[in-house]
Amino acid sequence: MQTMIRTSITFPADLYEALRLQAFSQRTSVSQLIREKVFTKAKKRIKQAKAGQGIEALLELSKLTKGSDLEFDRKKFYDDLIKHKMSFGF
């Protein structure tokens, strides 16, 4: 059995309602629906990266893998986030 981690995600009300309705029609939970959608998207990115269509996607996914030698640098993360937001005029 895979270890699950609980987290919180904030959605706009209309998006959440659409997810809730879709989950209801599929007779599943919103959580399971979101997990399936994220998993499907990750698999697609891995396939694209393996096909040479998006090496950036593979590098991003590798950062999330367990035992990775890439360290998370909080300062760099927030500096990059601020630069990204500033570049869009936020």
C-alpha cells in the first residue's frame, strides 16, 4: 500500500463544483478524481520527455523523486517565484 500525504488545495468555487459533479457522476471522491488527473498528467509528461519532446518536464519530475540528490533551496524557490510574478506585472 502506498503512503498517502494529506494536503490542502484552494480552487475557485466553480471549478470545485465541476470536479464535485464529475466525481459524483463517476461514483468516486473528489480526492480520487484529482489524484487520477494528476497521475495521468504526470504520465503524459514522462512520455513526452522520454520521446525528447520535453526534457524540462522530466527534469521537473526528477526533482520530486525520492532519494534525489537535488536539494530543495527555499530561498532560491521564493526568489524565482518573485521574479516570475514580477515579470507578469503582479
